[in-house]
Amino acid sequence: MTVYTRKLFTLAFIREGDKVLLGFKKRGFGQGRWNAFGGKVEPGETTEEGAIREVREEAGVEVVGGVEKVGELEFTFEGDTTLMHVIVYHARGYTGTPTESEEMKPQWFNVDNIPYTKMWPDDELWYPIYLRGGKFRGAFHFRGYDQILSQKLEEVQTL
Ligand SMILES: Nc1nc(SCCc2ccccc2)c2[nH]cnc2n1
């Protein structure tokens, strides 16, 4: 039985009607895949502050009205003792124009045309819950970055 070191991360979604803003990750963890905006929670910041900071840094827009928690995900990888605990947020509003950063190239996608084949394999499982306004808890155990060995996913009423 593996003893994991838990590390906190965020993901934040920006919606505009039937479109959702995603970023193409240009470097680092998850490079080459479209994802919501996020990253490590830094010491001294709350998870909400971390989510808002990542949106600013990666997409160049300012969150307005704060963020609301929509999900919690746990990712583990065979042969690695890190457990990534990802808090998923929805931004209530934003201002500014999405701008490419060193990390991310932002692009709007219609909710019916999410590029799942170019995203993490778990995304197509939990995005539908988020997109219809649900809340979720999930855990995915990976072999490498492409194969899910085991998974848990449930829609919840309260997080
Ligand atoms: N959608 C999604 N995201 C992540 S990592 C998100 C958190 C993160 C961590 C490090 C840098 C930036 C963002 C995943 N990992 C495994 N499946 C996954 N699905």
C-alpha cells in the first residue's frame, strides 16, 4: 500500500454562454493538451486565490465575482508517490481579453465541441457533470499519462 504525498492544485473554468475557455498547455505538466487554467497552490494563498492567480497568469483575464467550487479530483500515477489533489472552480465572471501566455494558448470552445482527444483522458468523464451545472468528486489512477488503471467518479450535491 503506497503512502502518498498530497499536493494541492487548482483548475478554473471560464464560461461565456455555450462556450468554455480552455488553454493549450505549451510547456510543463500536461504539455500538449487542452485544459482549464490552473496549477500549484502556493504557500500563503488560499485555493480560491490560487485559482484566480492562475487564470490571470495563464489566460490574462481577471476573475470578477470570485470563483465557486464545482469539483474535487485526485490523480495518482503508478510508481509515483505524489497525490495531486485538484480543486476545480468555476469563475462567476471575468473581464479582459484572453491572451496567450508562456504557459497557455487560450481558445473558446463550444460545449458541444470540446477537444477531448487532445485532453487528459479523465476529462471526458467529468466535464459533462460540470457542463450541466453539477458538482463532482473523482479519483483517477494512471499508468503513464494516457492510461487510466482505476477510477472513481460521483456526482455530489455538496462538496
Ligand atoms: N484536467 C486534468 N488536469 C490535470 S492536472 C490539473 C492541475 C494542474 C497541475 C499542474 C499544472 C497545471 C495544472 C490532470 N491530471 C490528470 N488528469 C488530469 N486532468
